[in-house]
Amino acid sequence: MTKVATALRSQVEEEEPPGLITTRNEMIVEEEEPPGRTAVTDGTAVINENSFPTQIQQENWSDWKWQFRNRITTVEKLATLIPLSAKEKTQLKLVTAKYPLSVTPYYLSLINVYDPHDPIRKQAIPAFEEITLGHVGLEDPLGEKRDSVVPGLVHRYPDRVLMVLTDICPMLCRHCTRKREWHNGGWVHTPGEIKAMLDYIHKHKTIRDIILSGGDPLTLSTRRLEDVISKLRQIDHVEIIRIGTRFPVVLPQRIDDELCTMLSKYGPIWLNTQFNHHHEITPESAAACNRLLRAGIPVSNQSVLLRDINDTTEKQTKLCHGLLKIKVRPYYLFQCDEVQGTEHLRTSVETGLKIIEGMRGHTSGLAIPTFVIDLPEGGGKVPLQPNYVLTQTEEELVLRNYQGRFVWYRNPKDKASPELTTAAELDNPFVDSFNEAQRQLQPVRVRNENRARIRP
């Protein structure tokens, strides 16, 4: 057994489970979130996922509760698993004093530990820029606090609400929109707080779509999650339930048969996850998505545009092609939110537009996500597209196609049929001749060789 393998095994086995979790009101709830300790068995298996060899007991490695309990949460532990200089360790300790570290053994195993620019590493491991650029941005850029109608329930759009069930995640993504919650420790909303959310939804009959979020709602036990979902299904006007989770990416072992069987009882349920790089598409994550799909849970992907991670057409195309291969629909590509501590990961809006433009026409539309900005102060989501309309009148448009060529396009009238002629006009032979001449001439303008006046 290598030194790294020995260190990982000893540290993850010695770490105590997190135990009881405080709620928002600092009360103690039953020990179920996060999950408890798993028994250790004698068999071992070698895990080597593009980073370092480790000898971990296979039963433990495949157990999501074990993975969750043994997250890497300190710089000291991290330094035994990936090379860190003394300067880096000092810097990381300064960062984690403000923005904590948490990464699952599974996700850490995807990192090429000898590449400081590895795209998985950039999402999981703190960067010194999180505090040196920490003054840039907003703590709550989307104005969720302003739109919270009861604690944990955000009602911004008329027909849907966001239910934040917990702030606990298996991994603290460095670009997290709710990075502000990291200061509050781990909490799960109490049954009383959940009831207040459900009561609000029940009273507001325009709400037809519920998004379960966090933190990560799949951090909750299957039983506790079912308790929330089953009560939502008892509300007649609730049509759709969506779950926003990164578990299929950072801890796919969570997507087990028990969870999928439970979810299958309460459809339609849609699951949105977040693959940001093609290296995250692994046999484990593909199997997790497949289990959801077989249970009748469609899976869509909402990427976040991140500097030096997925900020080129080539990277996005490879990611989206990989997603389609595992039957996951590329849904949104989000401009990274203006969150304090994330400025080093943000790109210009033009970068996102160039990516979409570079994909359009060179791959199927099914592989192209919608590029979206979630506006500050609760402004909502706005889709952006490259500018394909160069000019427009009531009669025609000049468009630019994916090859950069200009095409003139006749703009039909809104009315379904032309103006009715009067009886007098019908009896006028001159009108008849004029209408016939006009009818014959009109197609000349729209015939392909004339209408499609294409310029390079």
C-alpha cells in the first residue's frame, strides 16, 4: 500500500460521523441528516480514477453514507492526498477560515493531482482569489432573501417556488450561488418550518411548479425527503416537482435503488443536475443518471460557465455530446452569478455568446443549452443568443447564418389572409389584370435565387 493510500484509508476511517445537525433555530433534530456510520468489512478494492491510487474497501467506496461522512474538510487532510506547497497550505488555511472546504473522496479521485489547472480541482479546491477578490460581487446576488415569503421558500415567479430544505451539500463548489450560507454551519429546516412552506403553497393556487433545492436536498434521508414530496403531492394545484442536485456528479452513489423507487411513486418529477466538465462523466455518474431515467425521472443539466474550466466551444461541445450519450439533456448554460468569492471563476458574457455561436450549426440543436443570465436583485432568468438578426422591417429581415453569410428573408404579415376585395373591385377588369400581374411577380422576389441573396 502506498503512502498516499495508507494516509487516505487511515484518515477516512478515523473521522467521526458529523452527528446531530442544528436547525435554523439551533434546535437538535434526530440524527439522520447527514447519514450515520457504515459498518466496515474486510474486502478491499483498488480505486484509481485519473488521480492517485488508493486502497479503499469496495463496500465503503460504494456506500454514499460512507462517502459523505468521510468528506475531506481540512487543509491538513487535503495535503496528504494532493501535493501542496507550504505557501499553498498557508493560503488555503486563510481561505477556508472564511469559505470552508468539503469534497467527497469520489470527486477528489477524479482530480489529476499533478495538474494545478485541473478542471475538477478548480471546482472543489479553494483558491486564494476567493479572499483576495472577495470584495467583488454580492453576498446574495439573486435577491433570494428579499423574495423569501417564509423561511426557506422563495416565491419570485407567479407559478413556481423554490424550497430550500437544507444548506448541507456533499461538496462545497467554489462557484456556489449560496456561498453566503457556508458561514451558518450545517442546518436542516425543522418540520415546523417545512409545514409553513407547505401551508403557503397550499394557499397560493397559482403555484404549479416546485423546485426542491439547498444546499442539496438529496442530503436528506430518503424517508425525510419522501415526507416532503408526498405532502406536496397532496396539494391539488401542484403539477410538477423538480429537484436541483449535484449528487449525480459529486456523489453518484447516492442515486440508489431505494431513492429511485421512492421518487418513481410521485411523478412527474424532473431532476436538474450540474455537470460542468466532461471529466465528470464517469461510469458511476452515467449509471446514476440511468437509474433515475429507468425510474421515470427525466434528467437535465444546468452547467455554470466557469473560467478555464468550460469556457470554450470545444469544451462545451465535448461536455454536451457526453451528456447526450448518457441520456442527459443539456438544458441551461448559466453565466456564473456575481457571488462574493467567485470572481476568479467568472467569464465575460461575450464568452458565453461565442460558445453558443460556435456550437450552432456544428452540432444538433439538442446538444446546445440555452445561455442564461440570472439577473441580480431578483430580476429573473434572461436567455441570451448571438445576434443573428442584422436588420428588420415589416417586410423583410436580414439574417446571419452559422457560416457568417447574410440571408434576406421575407417577413409574412400577421393576418392569416389578405384583405377582402369589394364587390365593385371584383367586377373591375383592370383590378383583375393588376391582381394577376402582382400575383405572378410576387414569387420572383421570394424565389430562392433572388430571395436568398447570400453574401460572404
